[in-house]
Amino acid sequence: MGITIQSSIEHIAADLLIAIGEDPQRQGLRETPQRVARMYQELFSGVGVDPQEAIDAVFDEESADPVILRNVPFYSMCEHHLLPFFGSASLAYIPNGRIAGISKLSRALDLACRRPQVQERLTGQVADAIFSALTPRGVVVELAAEHLCMAMRGVQKPGIRMVTTALRGDFAGGQWDRDSLLSLLRRDV
């Protein structure tokens, strides 16, 4: 019988506590390795899963009007320091005969977040998932996030938000070019 992921992470968490000079048997820490193991299994549950799989409610619809989700909160883990980064996402696409249930777009984002990430890759993975699942005329995804690896350590600059954008599809020559889509994402309704 092999070591389970749960018990492996528990041992690592206990070893980490010992390495920083703590006693994992101390009252406040006795169940910390188990809590950490459960947390990491949840936070990294998207490893090896394609975010496109979350977009499983697709409908035929002859609409060419933009679909926009704004201010969708997200949380992920920086792959360089295993510290969180978090913020909000705006997602937009121009349908090409197919639309998705809007909760599915948010779930694709969540699934892509649940793995060690960098924000630049995360932005592209979400855009690729929407583009592959729906084959729309165009997709734009914009993420704005604060990174605790920058706020808590190193330069220690809290409150700074990094913005990344990914565009897919053909925006040239059409009504919906890059600037008009980005404008829609940023417009207050």
C-alpha cells in the first residue's frame, strides 16, 4: 500500500513546521498538517485538467452580440513561491452560432486557477478554453491581480495589481477590434 497524496502532504507540512523551529505536536499545530493537506488538494485540484472541460453547456444560438462577464473574482497560486495571487477577471466573446452557460465560463477560470500558475499563462489558458469550446468570432480575457509574493516578501509592495490580457480570433477588419472589446470590458454599466 503506497503513501497517499493526503499523507504525503501531511508529512511535508509537519517537516516544514519542524524546519522553521516549531513543534507540530504543540496544541495549536496538532491538526495543521491535516488541514494543510486538505487545503492543497483543493487548491491544486485543477492540475492535469483541461479548463475547456468546464464549458460543457454549449447552445446553438444565432447571436453576434458580445457576451461579457465582468469582475469575476479568482484566486490562484504563484508557481514561483507557492503564495496566492488574486483579483478579478473580465471575459468577453463574440458568438459565432454558439453560446455557453455563463457559469461555465467562470468555472473554466476556476479550474485553470487550481494549479501552480503564472498570471500570463492563466490568462491565455482561459482565453484558449473559451475559444476552443465555442469557436467564437473573438475572445478577450483580462485579469487584474495582486500577488502576495510581491506584497509579503521581496520588494514588499502591497496593493499593486498586475493586468494581463489575452485575445483570440480575428478582430482585424471587423466591427469588434481589439480596442472596442477592451473598451467594453472596462466600461462601467
